Amino acid sequence: GLLYGLAQPGFGAWPLAALCLVPLLAAMAGRGVLARAGLGWIAGTVATGTATLWPATAGAIAYFGLRPTYALLAGIAVGQVFGAGSFMLFSATAGDPFRGRALLASTRICVCWAGAEIARATLLTGLPWLFLGHALAERPDLIQGARLGGAYLVSLQLAAINAAILFAVRDRRIALGL
């Protein structure tokens, strides 16, 4: 979650987008749906808190006139519903990353990630912020796929890179007997 939050615009750590899902995916391995959903909730809470909690709190104070405590609670609530909620949806639906062949598992991971982002953007009035693809907003040379499929396609491509790194690390560990 921390890597994901730091990969978002404003921190200058966009390269983290290529590997920020790897720890979550590795933690999901061998776990049931409730445990995976819980891990997703934790990762989403940390990601949202890292990237948006203070700006959302400041915005709620400045634009809605909320007292700081209420503004902070509002920022946390929005982060839980949209940020943590979509991570939780992804983690619950993606299944065990190591179940099945790597190509099919990678495809499942990518499709579930993109589906969770679409759900975040449309359900409960939607909040299309903090997509994985948004991490590359400062690098237009790397987001040419957005011309074909918007931020969803860029996110799907980054999810594929994360999955490839996950499987490369796993296969390397197996080859080394670790």
C-alpha cells in the first residue's frame, strides 16, 4: 500500500508503479478469499492514506468549511469506501496469484485489477482517482496506451508488469532452491 501511494503523482516515485502490487500479490498467495480481502483492505487503506489523506482533509476544510477533525474523518471515510474498497474487491476476486499457469494467473490479475478500478469509478457515484495508471501521469512518453483504452489500459499494463515481476521472483527463488 505504501509503495502504491508513493507511486502516485506528487511524490515523484512513479517507477514504483511497476512493482507496487508485488508485495500484496505475494501476500495473497495460498490464502482464502476473506484473508485476501483483508490484505486488500489494509493495502488500500495505506495507499489511500499515503496519497490523499492530507490533501483531502485540507480540501474539506477549505471548500466545505469542516472542522479539522471532521475533515480528517471525511477523508478517511472516502478513502475507505473508494480506495480500500477497490483494493479489497481486487484481492477477493483475483484469487491465489500462484493458482494455475502463470499466463492465466497474470491475465486474471490484470482483468481483476482493471475491473476493480472500473468499479471504483462507477459505483456509489464513482471516484476515478488514484488509479494505478495515474502514477505515470508525469511521464506522457510511457502512457501512449491511454489513447486506446484510457487510464484503465495503462493500469492493466502496469498490473501485467507487476504480475510478471511476481512470477520472475518466484521462479528465481525456485531455481535457487530458496
